[in-house]
Amino acid sequence: KAGVTQTPRYLIKTRGQQVTLSCSPISGHRSVSWYQQTPGQGLQFLFEYFSETQRNKGNFPGRFSGRQFSNSRSEMNVSTLELGDSALYLCASSPEGPRASGPTDTQYFGPGTRLTVL
Amino acid sequence: ILNVEQSPQSLHVQEGDSTNFTCSFPSSNFYALHWYRWETAKSPEALFVMTLNGDEKKKGRISATLNTKEGYSYLYIKGSQPEDSATYLCAPLSNDYKLSFGAGTTVTVRA
């Protein structure tokens, strides 16, 4: 089975612009979660999508949004970029997500998109 | 989102030596603990999921224990090898179904 893929792998934007990142989950996985990693920080949970609906959300401003399509592919959008948005953005997929599968639900991560905001 | 602390932040180990490091988390609002290994230029990879107090998991030379009452987990590497070099992340899953990751412990095994 192919793993989780993310595009693009690298991106450079300037402040004020917006950006869209894409994530294709493992075939058959319906839950997609997004995480942000900034230097010195652990992965921070952004949101989880399941069956085209946002099922869970972290503590990020409304500039961060996402969506999921009927084929489970997901996109994340960041509007009005700030310098502090420079980070590695990882998505992870799982068959059903912890809410449905329980605590042992395992997430499979993609390689990430490295976003640099100048 | 839970406050997770991992220590030490990094450590260097001689090949063949054993080592261990800690993950601390709030014991309330706990649902499970996940450990991931993240090698350079790769994606984080799941190692263990533990749910019960006193739980122990083992995968080859790597093992982990869990204390949910006091809110900590230890990860052990026995007889470290260069391929064990990676950042090890712990992530408690809270009962609102969110994973909170620690900043990780970066292990470098010297040959």
C-alpha cells in the first residue's frame, strides 16, 4: 500500500499571502489529521477530518482551515500568512480515527510540507 | 491539549550501551500513550500504544512502560545500535481524542 503523501514538499511564501497544502491518505483510511511543528516545539494538533467533516480541532486561529474530499484527500489552508507560520506541516491518516477506533488507533504520517514565510 | 515533557532533550550513547528516557504528562484526562520514532528525513513511525497502568510493550530491543497514576512513561533501548538514532516522541491521547506530542528525545548512537 502506498503511504501518506503530501504536496508540495517545500513552499516559500511572503507575509500576507495564503497557502494550500494537500494530503492524500493511505487507501482506505478515512481520518486525516494535521499537525504543525515549529523549532523546539512538539507536533501541535491542528484538526482532524473524517468523512468530509471536521471532527476535532486544536487551538489555532481561524486563519488555519481545512477540508476533506469524498475520496478522503484533505487540504489545509492558511490565510494571511505570518512569519510565525513558518513550520513543518505534517498530516497523518488512520482508518477511523481514535473517536471511532478507540485509544489504540495508530496514525500514519506523511513526509510533511516545509513552509517558509518571508 | 495536554502539557507533555520529555527528558532529556537529547542524549548520546555508545554503540552497545543501553539507555532510557522519560515522558511526563498530566494523569487526568488520559486515554492512551503513543510512542513514535522519527528518523531524519523520514516520517514519524508508530512504536507503541499503551493504555493500562503498568502496561509494558516491547519491540525488538526497544521497550516501554507506563504509569498512568503518576503520569509518566519510560522508553528503554537495550544494546543501542546506530540504526536506533532518531527522535523519540511520546504523545498522550486525551479523552477528547487529541494527541499532544512532546518535543522529543533525540538519541544519537556513536559507533
